[in-house]
Amino acid sequence: MQIDTTDPVRLALIHPSGEPVVTVVRPEEPFHPVVAVVGAGGIGSRHLQALVHLGPKARVIAVDPSIAALGTARTRVDEVVSTDRAAVEFAGSLRSLPEELDVVVIATGAAVRRQVVENLLAQHRVGALVLEKFLFQRAVDHTEVGDLLSRSGTSAWVNTARRAWPCYRALAHRFGPGPVSVQVDAPGGLAIGTSAIHFADLLVFLGREPDMEAATSGLQHAESRHAGVVELTGTLRATTPSGSSLRYTCDRTTSARLMVTLTWPSARVVVSELDQLAWTCDEARGGGWRQERFPTLLQSELTHVVVRHLLSRGSCDLTPYEEAVPPHLAILQALSEPLAGRSGPDVLVPIT
């Protein structure tokens, strides 16, 4: 599939020399994509802000049964300033969608995501899905939805988006695959159930190894802004067979900035994402600490690039579904006893 645009899609990475490397993807023939976002409030409205940049030939549809969520989406779409924007339609149910869709973003909560995927694929032909995380609240759902995707011929990608940020991709290119330690110190607002999966996926991306085991310690319950969802602060640890590791610690008593420390055998990088800065100590460059810019991406700056890549080349830089499942299952297993009191493939772990 192709996308109609007069401008090439550009994805800039940073070469070890410090020079930018630009990949250009040009469409071969005109195309009028149909893209939907299911779950329009919250993160869904940020996806919509990005999709406006697909241009006037794109058809973008926001779906949500909540009038309030659709109102939020409309307000945030109207905030986008663009002279060449896609119009966004608003609908209250999946039945309003056309039979064929090129890309659908599922931005609902985890509690209903499996049902939404099943209903969507039962009624529509979909080229590709972009799924928000946490994927599902039961282990068995991950396997059964994977089987459904295979039967339907729909590709699926999970929006643990740090691996799509040029800054982290540049580090992966610079230091290569191999054992890596990812240590995260997070404020209370980035609790384990909501946010640890982002860094478990970063561990997979940098270490090139999806399988892992996880465990928790020092857990305490925290408030969640989502109804029916439980949150936890404390520490989650994960390890891979080859020796890569994650330590994600959320401290409910602090509002300090999120800090990420990445350690390879011969290098260490400390990242402050909010400040868009990194400090690197690299033996290959003589040691010593160097401060570097570390530009990050908002969701409203990314989704249209993901969709363009899906349309033009059939893939994107987000996590393929099959690769996303193992870290999701590891975290579900680690949280099942603290949150559900027991473990097993059918046990519901109320996180989102």
C-alpha cells in the first residue's frame, strides 16, 4: 500500500560521527488511506493530533462511545496548526467505520482491548493495527489475539514507542546488541503497571532478546486515574537469558524527573528525557562524561510517521506484536500475585 503525498517521509538518525543520516521513502503511486483511532480520549486524542498531518487525501476517523471523549478529541485536533491537514470524522461505534481500513490505532484501555480487536476484525478488513499498551489483562488473551491476527492476515504493532525515537535508535546503532543494563528511577506518577512495559521493551530493543523473567519488591498501592485499575509503586526487575537486565523503581514520595541509566560493558549513558539531555561515558572515546542533546518525541509527533511507513513499506519502527508479547507476559506474571492473589493464564491482572 502507498500513501499520497508530495513530500517524502523522512526519518533522521544520528550516525556515530554525529552527522545526521536521513532515510527517504518515496511513494510509488497516489493512495488515499483510511485510518481510524478507536478510543479517542487521552492518548487517542494525541494520535489524532499526529494523523492530521497525513494531509487532505487521508480519511481519519475517531471512534468512541463517550461523547466527552469525542469532545476532548475534537478540541485537541482543533489545536493543531497545519495548512495541509486531514479532516477528522467522529463516530460513536465501530459500525460507523468503512468495511476496509488501512490502519487502525486501538487506544482503549486494556480491559476492553481484546473485545475491541475481535469486534473490529469480525466486521472489517484491516491492513495493520497499532495497539496501545498494556496490551491485555490476562496472559491467555495475548496468545488468542495473536492467533486471530494470523488468521485475519492483519499485521500488528505495539506502541511502546521509545524504540522508534531516533535518539534511542542512535544508541542501539552506536553500541550494538549485547548485554545491557537499563535502570529507571521514576516519579510516583509513572507507576509500574502503566509505565514499566516501556522500558522492558527498550531492554528488548537494545539487547535484541525478547524473552525475560520479572519479579517485584517493595510494592505499595497507588492511585490510578483509570476506573477499575490498580497501580503499584516499588521496584520491578527483569533479566534475560544472555544477562541483560532491567530495574524499574517508582517512588511514590517523589516528583523528581524520570532518569534512565543505560550500561554496556564499555559505556554508560544517563538520560533525562524531560530535559532532552544525555551524559555519555564511552571508553572508545577516551572515557570521561560528555553532555549531548537527546531529542525525544511526543505521540503527536510520531503516529503519522508510523502510519506512513506502514502504508509505504508494510512495516514500521514500533514493536512487532510477536516481539511485544514476551515482556508483557513477564510483567503480568510478576504482578499477578500482588494484584490478583494468584497466577495463571486466565487470571485477570487489573492494569492498563
